[in-house]
Amino acid sequence: MSLTRLLTDVYNFYRNGFKSMTLGRTLWKILLIKLIVLFAVLKLFYFPNYLQTNFQTDEQRANHVLEQLSRHTGPNH
């Protein structure tokens, strides 16, 4: 069996499966709503833009990031 035929068969399998879903569509909608909440809404409240609020220029932000990435993490380094 060729790779093209295999990929076509796999695609058709999933396409036909998703077409015949009834409960699955509702579950996929719920899943998408949850993902939107997790990545959009929670990001606003739990992951503020630290660099934008604490540093005025791009140079200051770059220096802070470089300092954080290059600092030693312990006595063995």
C-alpha cells in the first residue's frame, strides 16, 4: 500500500467518523470553549505582561531577559 493511499484512507476514516457524530459535536464544542477560556481569559488574569509593565524601553527588557537567562542557578555552575 502506498503512502498516498494510506493517508487518503486515514483522512476518509476520520472525516466519515466526524460526519456521523451527534454527541461528539457537542463534546468538541465544549472542548473548544474550555480551550478558549484557558488560553484567552486566564492569560489576561494570571499571566500579565511583566516586561511591558516593569521596563520602559526594549533595551531594558532585553537586558533583563539576558540577565535572567545567563545568571548562575547554583554553586556548582
